[in-house]
Amino acid sequence: MTFSIVARSDDGESWGVAVASKFLAVGSAVPAAAAGIGAVATQADANTSYKYLGLAHLDDGATAQVALDRLVEDDEDREHRQVGIVDSDGNAATFTGAECFAWAGGTTGRSGERGGYAIQGNILTGPEVVEAMERAWIGAEGRSLERRLLAALAAGDEAGGDSRGRQSAALLVVRDGAGYGGHDDVAVDLRVDDHADPVAELTRLVELNELYLTASTPEEQVPVDDALMIELESLAKAEGKDSFREWVGSENYEMRVAPGLRPAWIDRRVLAILRGDAQ
């Protein structure tokens, strides 16, 4: 009752899952990923144990296909299952049981030397959903994994998606040290549990995730000299804060300003927001 894509980035550093469905809180059931190990999507009559067992098989050194084979061979209800897997090396595998409701099917492919993807769906309007997702994935080469997965999901949605309608969507991306403050590997973990247009809402949340929960790249960092520091303190006080650091904390911009009372840099987008220049 779902369409999804699991993939590894072309640079070999990120793994993720994007999924949408006419099903409440699809993000709670379908996706799983672990940095350096791989990603799994379990759907149709979803066996949620596939997520943890699949990652465990991958962690033990199994390829995506071997891990998938192990999952389905031990499942008496395998013909009602659908699953996609990508491993640490970017190998991908997909499975659609014979009893999944039509239209159901999937495809796999390789993206560069290190990236790989599996796309699958059931109760879809037709094969055009999977085909559109694959075209969008290939066409988004060079973008971040989260943006590329989102592009594929949006294309599937626009092509018809779940034949029963829309309700929820989710995006999960992991890479080493990408989490809040660098303390875990979760780069993106967003869910739209019940919405009339969940993929569009998920896109909005990804924008916010990039602002608040994604670390600035060196290209986005503006060095803070004495003159800029004086300006930052003055602007923060104009906003009713005792200091610039208090403003950063109150606005949740810790991932986009260097630590310390005298930060070495500030993200250019955050600087524009504080100056009132943001578009």
C-alpha cells in the first residue's frame, strides 16, 4: 500500500529511504537505515522485523540480495511482502510477493560506481509510478541524497502514486556524524503522518530541516571579524536578547553558527535572517 525508494549516495557516504502511502504514519512502519551498513524499506503486508533483521544481515557482511533472500525464505507470508534493500557498497535488491495487490512491482539500478537504488510499490496506479521515480532519481544526479530521494518520491506522487489516494510520507537519511551537534548519524528523519498532500508537506519540512538541523558547509560560512561581531550583538539586542549567543539559542540556529561567545563564523542565511534581509 506504498511506494518507496531506498538508496546510497554516489559518494558512498549516505543511505536513505523515502516513502509515501495512503496509510497512517507510513514512516513508523516502512523505513530503516544505518550509516555504513545500508537501508531497508518493508511494505505491502509489511513485516516490520525485516527492518532490524535486514540491517543485521547487512552488518554481518551480507549483500543486499543475500540479506533479502534470507528475509523472505524464512517468512511463510513472503508472497504478501514487498521489500527494498541497499547495502554498504551500494548494491540494491527488491522483492515483490506474488500476492501483493496490483499494480505491484519494482526495479533496481546503479548510480555511479558507489551509489545504488531500489524502487518499489504496490496498489499503485500503474508501472508509470516506478518508472517516473527512476527517471527523477537519475535526473537529480549531483544533489544531496535527501533532495534526490525527495525528487524521486515527488515524481512518483505526480505520476499517480498510491491508487487509493494520499495520506502520509517520510524521509530518513543517515551518514556518519550528520546528526544534531554531530552526536549521531541521523541527517534527516522527517514524517508527515496524516495530511491531504503529504509529499508537498514533506518538502516543506526538508527546507526547515536544512535550516535548523543541517550543519553549514564551509561555503556557507561568513567569518566573524570585530566589526561583524559588534553588529551581531547590536542586532541581537534589538531583538530583545542580552547577547548574540542568546539569540542563536532562542532561535535554534546552533547548527549554523560556530560555538563560543565569539563565534568564528556565522551561516550566511542566518546572517541574512538576523539582518532582516532573508527572502
